[in-house]
Amino acid sequence: MSDFDKATKRVFMGKNHPHFKYKKAYTISEYSKWTLKNCKKGGVMLSTMKGRLRTSPYCTEEQLLTVKEFKNRNGKRKGINGYNKHFIARDDSTTVMDEYSQVISQRFLNKALV
């Protein structure tokens, strides 16, 4: 059996959880199934859980939150507080017409002069 077929386990690092024990390893499927079965606001699909735990060697209580709660945790949004800050500032300083005129100008400049 190859490494690809093996179920990878992630150690649970949460302190106060009713089901998962601290420093015990569980599969991503087990985390997902538990949230789907026991969360009142909806669980976390397997594909979503795989995305959250892809590079992490462990799982926290925060990663078991529903999609809505996970996006809005601590009042932070990735698009506003993360790497998009530069692009948001740039969009405020330029107008649509400036960008459009640059596109048209670039089209003209790219034409061959033969």
C-alpha cells in the first residue's frame, strides 16, 4: 500500500472538547464526521476539513468550527486584514476610466507597425 492510500492522522491540540482527547491522533475523516453529526449550526465537510488541515500537523478547536464561524472568528476577515490590503488601497486611488484608458493604450502600442 502506498503512502497516498494511508489515512493521515492529525494530533488534536484542543483543551476542552467533549469528544476529542488532548494529544491523541484522529483522521481528518473522523473530525469531519463528528462535526457533521454533532454541530447544531452545521458541520464541516470532508473537503473543507482537508483544506484546513492540509499543512498543519495538528488540529485545534478553532479548525472544527462551522464555515461561517471559521471565517468570522475574532472579527477578522482574511481579505481585509490579510494580504489584500495593498490591492484595496490601490482600487481606491484609481478610477475605472484610468484603467480602461491604460488597456486601450496598451492594445494600440502592441500592434505591429508594418
